[in-house]
Amino acid sequence: MTPAVNENSTLPSLSGGLYAFFFDVDGTLATIQSQPEWVSIPAPVRQHLQQLSHLSHGALALVSGRPIAQLDALVNPMEAPAAGVHGAERRDAAGQIHKQMLPTDVAQTLQTELQQTLDQWPGTLLEVKGMAFALHYRNAPAYEKSIMQLAEDAVMRFPVLALQPGKCVVELKPQGIDKGAAVREFMQEAPFIGRIPVFVGDDLTDEKGFLAVNAMQGISVKVGEGSSHARYRLSDVEAVWHWLEQLLLQLEHDNRR
Ligand SMILES: [Mg+2]
């Protein structure tokens, strides 16, 4: 991947524009933990998200590899538009759910086979998301190559699948599903349509989101190190929280004028 980031690029002021906000969750709004279920978003950050959504007339969506049910729990009491499982399930601003499923026979065969294999690899974990599978090796890094091979074999056998590597995880999801496609779908609908998209994410899966937003002359923000197609960068999750706080102050100030 060609690094497209100017390391010194500070985020532009969002004063005076109409923006739509897209946030990844793990590693972006929430610090990564060794177990996905330990992850949480601090209450003040949740409150800031809600305020930002309000000030943007609801044009704020979560775009994550997690299922929507988990996203709701993480931002509770907010119920934001959301793309879960990288966009395989999407809840639009009207609350309507759009789902892209794997064929039942493929899903069942895969689940049985993947579980049997991962059971033999201590520390690895199979997460069944309904329309996708996540093969975790955060607690068993020695199995990285084996897991990658297993996932590649699955994609060879079932062309309806696509492979999505992430941080200490490889996912198998339906072809054609990615965060970029999810962002493009949101941007065709109210209240997102006509706004300038802002996408903030930290992982490989967010690169498609960055590309989609770049193509719409939007603002792409990579969290943390590593080459990226994003045009801007924030150093870590805490920098995202700080930026969010500053952004709110600015938008509230603009609103009062
Ligand atoms: Mg992430």
C-alpha cells in the first residue's frame, strides 16, 4: 500500500461546513482490549458522540466489524445509524435494517469446519457473526500463519466469501461487502446526502472507507501508525476523544453565532 499520509497534516477546521461523520469503534473510539467483550467507550465520549450526532442532524454513523447489537450496547443509550460486520448488516437513519447473508449451506459447513480446526489451536477463537466469521489469534500469535492459510483455503473453496485481515484477526465475509460500500450507501440517504463525509478509523478494514471518502472529497482520518490512504492522522484513541471534544466546542460556537 502506498503511504498517502503527510505525517504533519493537521486536521482541517470543520467550521462552517455540513459534515457527515463515520466512526469505526475498536481502536478508534475505544481502546483495544485482549478480549473484544472487555471493550467499552467512556461515558463522556458516548455523550460527545450523541451531541455531535444532534448537531449534525443525525448524520453520524458507526461503521464496524462488530454486529449492530454490540455497537448499540457500546454507545448506549444512543442508537445511531450503523454498519455492522463491515457493512453486511446496516441500519439506516430511518431504522431500517439491510442485511447481506451468506448462503445457509456455506455458513453451516464453514462454522462446523472452522470450529473443529480452531478447537485444536489453543488460544484462538472463532466468532460467529451470522453473516461472517472472525478468526481471532490475539492470544495465540503463533497461529497467525495457520489461521491465514485456513481462511485463504475457505475463500478458494467458497467464492461467495471474501477475506478481511485485521489486527490479530482474519474475517470471512460475503463478497462485495466493505466499509467503503457502507459509507457510499449512507451517503445516498438522508440525513447524510449532500454532506461532506468524515471517516475515522484505525485498521486495514477502514482503508476502503478512507478511499470512498477521498473519492467524495471528504476527510479521511487514520488513527495510529502505519501506511494508509487516509489524508489525516490522529495518534491514538485518546487523540480521537480530544479531537471530538474540540470539534463539539467549535460546532457549538458556530451554532451560537
Ligand atoms: Mg478498528
